[in-house]
Amino acid sequence: MSFSVGTAEAVALALLLGVLLVALLTVGLTGRQRPRTEKAPVLLPPVVEMTETENEKRGSVVRIRLPLRTKQPDRLDEGEVHAANSRQTTSTGKENQSSPVQAASELATTLGESLSAITSSLLTPFGLMNRPRLSALYIYPIKSCGAVRVRSAQLDETGLRYDRWWCVVDSRNRVITQREQRCLALIRPSLTEHELLLAAPNMPSVSVPLSLPGELRRLSLVRKVTVMRTACKGFYCASEVNEWISDFIHQQRKQRRRAKGQRAKIRKGRFFLFRSASSSSRELVDDWLWSDLAEGRERTKLSDLSALTVVSGASLDSLNEKLERPVHALQFRPNLVLSGLLAFEEDHWQSFTVGKGQFRVLKQTHRCAVCCIDQETAERDPHHQPLNALRQFRLCDERVFPEQCAPLPGPSPFFGVSASVANESLAQRRSTTTSAGQPVNQSMRVFLAVGDEVHFENRVVTTPDSES
């Protein structure tokens, strides 16, 4: 009987045998070199440090914790040393030496880690490891306010459920964003089963119901707000919420004026929280500036253009290498953050899927001054970063994307992509929903979850240089 072994398998086997030999020698030498009269070393359980997400730091009700990381304390006091030594000494006062079972367990762990590293190094070049995945998922219930990081979210025809269903408007019914009031970034929303909770610095919390009874909804005055160039129907929230919004904005404006040494007295205006109607949405085909990008009935609620904004972690890393002060992905206000991609690979996507969600890329996302606002402190970068850095290497290329560059009035760089929902089942479900916006057929629901695999299809780009 004869058989052949491939080069990759031979290398892996050789490395595995080498690790095994080193581990055995290490165990043997360690056992011979340790004298019996030597005291057992002080070994304390690692101090567990929990890393918190943005929502937890801001006091949000919805709290998502990232994986644990451990570290050993730098210094130990006498009490900790005595407790550690007591734990490692048997009841008879004799030293607790390592048993063969424990040594075998440690050896198995070492071999497992080595084998995992070898497997990863062999399979990564062939694309079998580190596949593109959804690494973060964000919902922005109120347009231009804080984000809610979630592990999973329901996908509707207009995007993620509850994403940008509310917005702040002034007394003239104009939509207010961070371009006009950057303090909106300090409003921290959180979602419960029935309510939207709002929190802000030096303000009591206030709640907004996610859905209204039919009688109360009929009594509400139907209004229209215009986002960019298309309108959406809805109504104002309760007076208590509107007063809360107005008081917070005026409080922040006074603080900024005092910090600049200016008089704190300002003309007070009213602000309102507008809620889009469940049955109302905006269609891309009605937007005279970008209607050419519409292939069907792409819908959204109160976002500027598209149902979703997508950012790649590799693209963000590439940008941060050019900045003195790295920026967080939240400054670009994405819904989906993807990992396992090449930097700016998403520029050439035509469509992609995340789990069971299907999406069509409309355009590259052009960036304004909002990306210069720190979403944690609401402070604007004095050097207008990262916008100026993006202008150095991310301006629109008219040869590749002529339809996206023509309408732009100035040098607006792009970062990430804007996408619409392409699931046909969600479009069909829209005609079979109740007045409260809840689907009749629950089996047709689509969810996205962190960890879902990402698959994409590149667009065919024809440049003048490649034309025959």
C-alpha cells in the first residue's frame, strides 16, 4: 500500500510534531529544575475587565457587552499574596504539585492552539478562513441622534425596523440634523418592547410609545416633512416630549455660548419630535437628483437617501492610518459594519447579501461635515477631519462613476455605500400589513444578526480607457 502526502499537509505535520516535542521537553525540564523545597509561585485568578459599548457608557437601557479580556494586576498587596498562597497550599500544609492529568490538559491546550494557528495559516490564502461577516449592527431611531447597537434587527422594505422613524423639526417644520444642532448626538435613545426611551446629559429621561392606538392616531394632525427632496407623512409626538427636546437644545446652546464668553440669553424657539406614519415612506424615484439610480420602488423612511448605509472595517482602518487621531465608525453613522474585506472593496459592489437580507448598492455614500463631529462628545474636529483627509484620496472619479459625480456641487468625498432592500418578499408583504404596521404573515419576516456571512457581486465597470 502506498500513498502520497501533499506539501501543505507535510508542513503542517512537521510543525505539529515540532510543537509536541518542544512541549514535552519543556514539561520535563520544568519538573527536574523545580526543587521540592521551593514554594509554589503566587498565581491569582486573572482580573476580569469588561469592555463596554457606546450605549453602556451613555447610560442606555439596551446594553450589549463585548467579549471579555483579562489582565493580571500590576501589584499585589500582602493580603492578596497571603490569600493566593493559602489557596495553593493543601490542608496539611504540603505543596500542591501538578498532577499528571493537569499536565496533560495543559499540553492538550497548547497543542490545540498550535494546530488552530497552523490550520488558519494554511487555509487563509485559499479564502477558507476570515470570510466577510457582519461585525456590528446599528439602529438610529431618531435621525441625527445617538445610535443603538443591537445583536439582531428585523429588516423591513424601508430598512431596519425603527431606524430613522423619528426626526426633530423646528417651528417651521424643517428637519433639524447635526449640521444645524450637533448637540443632537448627545441624545441617547434606547428601545424596549413597547417604548423608545430618551436620555441626555442633565435631563430626566422621557419615553415615546413605539405604536399609538388607532383612536389617538386618528386624532393626531397629519403633517408632512421634507427630507432632502422628498416628503414623508407623520405626526408630532406628545407635548411632554416636544418640551423635553426644546429644553435640551436650548440648554446646550446656552452652554456653548457661555464657553465662548458670549451672552447666554438667546431667542427661544420650539422644537418637535416628528414620527413617520407606519404606512408612509419616501421613494427614490421621486428624488429628482438621484431618481436615475432607481430600478424599482426603493423606499426609505427619514434617512437622507437610502435604506441602509454600509461601512467596511478595513476601509476605516485604511483611513485611520492617514489620521493623527483615529475616528470611530459611528462618525459615519453606518447601519452595517462589515469585516473580512479588503480596503474599499465595497466601492465596486453591485449587490450583496447579509444572512437572508438582500441588498442592491445604489451609490457610494458622499460625506458632509457630520462625519467631523465626535458622536460621543458632540464636538467638531477643529481641523475638519476626517473630511479633509478623505478629500485627498476619496473624491469621486468621473471616469468610473459619472452618474454619481455630475450632480455634486463641490468636492464631496465618499466613504461606504448606500444600499436599498432587495428582498421581494418584503415588498409583497407591504400590502398585507395591519394598520399598526405589524405583518400578518410572521413567517415572512427577515432578520439580520451580527456574525451573518456576507456575499457580494461586483458591478461591471466600463472606463473610457477600456472601451474598444
